[in-house]
Amino acid sequence: MKLIVIGGNPAGLSAASAVRRAHPDWIIDVYEKGPYISYGSCGLPYYISGIIEDRDKLITITREQFLEKRNIPVHIYQEVLSVNFDEKIVKVKDINTNEIFEGAYDYLVIATGGKSKMRPEITLEHNHIFHVHTIEDADEVKNFLNGSGLKSGILIGAGYINLELVEAYKAQGINNLTIVGPRLIFRTKSQEYIKKELEKNGIKMVLGKYAKNLEIVSDKRLRVNFEDGESLEADFIQISIGVVPNTDIFEGTKLKMMNGAIVVDEYMRTNIENVFAAGDCATVYHQILKRNTYLPLAPAANKQGRIAGNVIAGNKVDPFFGIVGTSVWKVFDLYCGKTGITETEAKELGYETDSVLIESNEIAHYYPNRGNQFQLKMTTYLLFDVKTHHLLGAEITAPSPLGGKKIDVLATALAAKMKIEDIQKLDLSYAPPFAPVWDPILIAANVARKKCR
Amino acid sequence: MKLIVIGGNPAGLSAASAVRRAHPDWIIDVYEKGPYISYGSCGLPYYISGIIEDRDKLITITREQFLEKRNIPVHIYQEVLSVNFDEKIVKVKDINTNEIFEGAYDYLVIATGGKSKMRPEITLEHNHIFHVHTIEDADEVKNFLNGSGLKSGILIGAGYINLELVEAYKAQGINNLTIVGPRLIFRTKSQEYIKKELEKNGIKMVLGKYAKNLEIVSDKRLRVNFEDGESLEADFIQISIGVVPNTDIFEGTKLKMMNGAIVVDEYMRTNIENVFAAGDCATVYHQILKRNTYLPLAPAANKQGRIAGNVIAGNKVDPFFGIVGTSVWKVFDLYCGKTGITETEAKELGYETDSVLIESNEIAHYYPNRGNQFQLKMTTYLLFDVKTHHLLGAEITAPSPLGGKKIDVLATALAAKMKIEDIQKLDLSYAPPFAPVWDPILIAANVARKKCR
């Protein structure tokens, strides 16, 4: 049997590995367009900032190791141009030689990943405009910044990639930085804590505005024009307005997609027999939204890859009923997390919502905090249905990863469809270096319970 | 109406406060035997070590504040000698004046707390023998150690109080310290990581031995004799062999007790009408053991106090169906947690158990760890039933509180009666400063799943 995997990222490699473990004799080929395999793209901001000094550390496993340990060749600089699903043939271009060849498969795993979202109005060729999606992008930015003398930058997009990158650019000595975007991550008052943290670090914000277009002022100067007629100039522009599935080659084929994301079921099967998809090119079922969605994050991508591989391998495998929408990120010294759905989404689903946002200590008030700020409070936001008392969503901001990672308790509560009173009674751990005696999650649930009917 | 609360600890004060909020006109009296109210006894090791410099910080609220804010008088140095449940009368002794008086109640909350467990064979009067249960004990030890010239100590009992205290004694300049006890906390291989941490910090261990008796060598020297004939000498002895309910005054009364712990139901009602109990003097229902147990820990004590108060106040209140057995503690730079039941307990309940213990990174391997050790691994132990796949228990050791506090995710999974495959699919958060892309809990669940039928 022959397996072809498109994409040498963790999702694709997980799938390939699972198949190999079950079938030492199968022919497995992985085609990767770029020069690297299996790297932690979530680490790129920390590579640019210099927190991660050794670039090689970002790479989990090299091609050579993967071949030696798993007996799976990953062919780099090999771009898959198209797939003929009827003939079960993949057309590949060798980027170095421009040679085009074909490969036949019995099973296909599509793990082409995501790519930076682009808006034509703000797409411009200029070497002071950065996108950071791949390790090569990060190398480019890092090399460029090194001794560049750049003093100011505008970051278009106020999602977590730019919130992480702003710290990296500041660490590289750029002090005049502005984040612009229609809205900051978080839809609630939790947002204020991110704003405060950005302000404390001298980051400017232009929120509630939509970039209309970009203008070249000079070879070292750029301008952003907003729809309201105002504008902003800086030495460079960083654009991160989202991630979209990297699936252009499948447009117009019979492969079923949803807004560009390949639709998969609970076993990572697409609508075409023996064709699987996993990771940032695919949909993921959202347990709280109760529908397929697109949320390209590494944990689900890894789970999907693993399941696709196990299904192809013929192993007994549990279905994957998707995510609840959990993510965490760091904004300077503020550690943030969210899970579940937003108030707007909840109302669309017919829930009668209410919410609480409480401020509390992250650990016992008398124990010295390990964070950079002594005794900075953490915040816990809960969104719930006042009729059924079910938890619907949560947000956290905290002075250390300890507090931010508490979002996992609420993600677990969501997966278990817990009510607020179930959360109130959780037996969460306590000792002074770990938490206050009333864990912030319990305090928030106690307050929320009073708002339930 | 008149409420009497025996015990000025958080459980008793929570109950009193809940009643006061509902009934500004009730007469409420709190009798406390000692000089202090509402302090964090879990902070005592850190007060002795010097991590907490300001002793007043341990006290959450003072008598004066409690009277002013809640209009509840707490009478200190007032020891309750007995309760006449038929007449609804409490007999109290004023410790300062030796005066004895009586107080009548309509509702009674017993929150007498716990006390250090004593074994007659190792009970000896000597000012180099320490117990640390109250703030006065801690003051005494701290004052005594100050310039005492003590060079060696034996800590009898290898539970978490002594594991926390050994660090405190070392911080006070005592370098020759030995922990002795029949067994170290944790019943599994997780134990090895605690041993390593103790060794690394120069702490000796004499485990698997039972202290037979104590001997006075001189006024500054003591000896522990073990049952196997061996013995050990040191300048002082610290004893922490457990905590027992402080309920001697109720022995022989009609108040129902279980091994000294007052039996309460899900509304903190005892077997006697209008008599409630809460906190370390009471039983707590264990959801996984499926029976009442005694596990004196602050979070449940606080929850119980709050519920007792709300029931007495006549408020609508959700029943408290107890704990799952969660606790966390710190051993030098190792942050430990456990939840659920042990293998022995599981087998007694008829489960067919298996377990996994995995070592993994606490955060992304390339991100600098905030702990004292760069890149120390964390361990995750899961105990489960191979037939039904249900999680039964878990243990964690980690280089920072971030990893230790992950035990809460497993405590939540236990409360939700999750199976291993439910845990595998949890949407736990990921970003390099917070976790590896496969959260250690997911890795452990993936390994465990293969051991399930």
C-alpha cells in the first residue's frame, strides 16, 4: 500500500508516523514545499525576541532523524500542484529543479496547513512589510531588524499573533510601536487588562479602526490609511490579520470545503474515500458552537493528525468530537486564556446569557508571587446560561502562566457540560504557592451562581 | 434567634458571615479558644522559613475588623467545655479568668477544627520537641530556632506538613535534617521524584520504619528509637504524623461521629436538629471512594462553612457532594499534587486498575523555564479502571506551580466521571510559555488508553 502525505508539519508527520508504526512495509512519502519540517511555529515570536536563542531548538525533529527513526522520507522543496482524486495521483513540482512528476497513492493525507490571511487593499510589495508565518519569515524579519535602525512600527491586526510579536519587536529595540485593528482580542472587559499591559509597556493602540490601504512614503517609510480618513506612518508594518487554510490547489475539485477549510468528520475523513485531512487546512468540530468551524491551533492539529494516521493504519481509534475553543497567549507579563464561545455566539444559539468578571489573587495573598509583578491580580470571566446554568465560555488574564493555564479547568468543565453549581463544588487544589484558598474559578462561580435563575 | 459558632477559623467565620448577611438582627457569638481568628495555617511553614516576613499577613481578618464589618463578636480565649444538646446550651470557660458561663443557642455551628495527631509512645515533654499546628506553635518554633545553635533535626512523619517544614528548618540554617516515617507521601513511583528533590537539598530519609519511642539524651539532645532496634539522635524533633478532629468534648454525647469526625450530610447537618458542623472537625464525602472520609483541607472547610451558614440563614443553597481528594504541596523546588484514590483503595472498591507514569516537559522544550531548574521535567501519573476506562486517581510532580496546579484539570475530570478517552480529547491550551503542544495530561492519557481494554 502507498500513503502520500502533503505537508511536513506536525499534523502530517503524526499521521505518517502512526501508519508506519502499524505497517513497516508500506510506502510512505511526505511532500513538503518549504525547507523545514515539524517546527513549532508558535515559538516564532520568541525566536524573534531573542528569548529562544538557538533557532534549531524550534525544530522538533529533522528530516534526517525522521528518516532514521521512522523510516519515512520527507521530500522538501517539493510543492504539490494538484491532486487527481479519481486517478489517485498527486502532481508534484521540485522547486529547486522545476521538474514536475506524479505520485500514486492508496491513501492520501492532506496536511497543507494554514497561511497568513491577506487583504488585497493592504497587500503591497515592500521590504519593510512583514508577515510572520514560517520560520523563513522569522529569519527574514530577525535578520532585517538586526542593525536596521528602524525606530517605529505599525502592527495591523490585534489578535494574539501581533500581541506576541509586539513584545518581540520591542525586545529588538523598537520603541515606537502601534497596534491597529478593528478590535482587540477578547470581546469583554477582560480586554481592559490587555490594554493596561500594553500601555505599561509603551505600546500605542489604534482600535476600532479598519485599515483602508497602505502607501509607500519612501523606501524606508510606510503609511496606513484608515477608512475614517486618518492615517499613521512608521518605519515598518507587520500584518497579522488572521490565518486561512492553505488549500488553493483544491478549489474547484470535488473535495468538500467550508470557507476554504477541508471538511472532515470525527475520523478525519473527507468526502472522498481514502482521502483524509488534518490540521490547519481542515475544519474542526466545535462542541459548544455545535458545528464545524475553522480554528487553526496546534493541539487540535496534532490530535487530528494522530487520528487520521490511526484510522488509515486500521487501528482501533476513538472518534474526535472536536474542540471547545481553548487558547492561551502572553502579552508581555500578562498571561491570557480563553475557552468556549462569546456572548454574541451564545445569543445566536438561543442562550439567555449573563456573565461575571472577578479580580482576585493568583496565589495566597501573603506568598511572594513568582511573576514579574508582585501581587498583580488575575481576572476570571465566566459566560453562562441563566436558565440552564451551563457554562458557555471563559476568559482569564493573570500575572503568570500558572493563572493563565487555569483556563484548562474551564475547558474541561465545558467538555463535561458542567453547570455553574458543578464548578462551584470542584475540588480544586490549594496551598499558598499555588492558589488562594478560594481558587479564583470557585470565586467566579460563586458570584455567577447568584445570577442564575 | 441566636447562633453560636464554636471556633473562630475560616469554616466557622464563613458560616457566621452567611447568617449575618441574611439576618442583621440575629444574635451571633463566636467562641475561640486561642488568641487569633481566621488565619492561613497552610502558610505557617513559609512563615517559619522566612518567605513570609510579615506575620500579620497570615491573618485574613482581625477580630476588630470582623466585628466592624460583619457585626459579629468573636470571643477569644473562650474555651467551649461542653454542649448540652437537649437544653441547647453551651458551657464556656474564659481562659484568662477561669470563669465559667453558659450560652443558649437556637442554631449551633461546630467548627472546632483539627489538631495534631499524637501517639502516646512518642509523646514527651521537652522544649526541643515541636508540633506546628497553630500560629502560636509557629511563633514558638521560630523564636526558639533564632540563634539557638541547633544543628540537627529529625522530622517524624513523611506527609506534606513535614515536607514543607523541612524546607523551613533548612532555611533557618539547620543543615542536618532527617525525615523519618513508615512511608513517604505518594504510594507510587512519583515518590522517587520527591526523594530526588530531598536528596538534592541534602535532606536524609529513613523510610519504612516506625518510631517506637523517644528518649531524652540531654536537655539539648533527643533520640528516636525505631521498632527494628535502630535509633537516631538529633538536637530537635519535629512531629507531624497527621491531623485528627478536635472533638474530644463531644465524646460520649449523642452527636454522631466517625473516628472522631462529626458526621455531616450534604447540607452540613449533623444528626442533631439545628446543629451543624463544618471544616476540619467534620467528615467530608469522597466522591470517588463513595463514602464519608476525613481529609482536613482548607478548600472543603471553607465550602462547608459557607453552606452551613446559608442553610441556617434559610437561603437557597446547592448541596455539597464532597471532594475528589485533591491536594498540592511544595517540596523545595518540586511542586506536587494528587487527586482521586490510590491503587489500594481502587482495588478495595473492585476496580481492575492499571496506571501510567510519564515524564514530559512542563512547557515547550525551547522556552526558558521560570522554575529554579532549567528544563526539569514534570511527571504525570494516572490510575484508571481498564474495564470501564474511568479515571480513578492522579499524581503530579513538576518544576513550578504551573505544572503542579494541573492536578485541577484531573480533579475536574474526576468530578465529571471522565473516561481516559474523554481526557485524551480535552481541548487543553497551548502556547510555548504555558505547555508543550501535547499537554502532559494528554500524553499520559494517550499512553493510558493503550492499556485499557
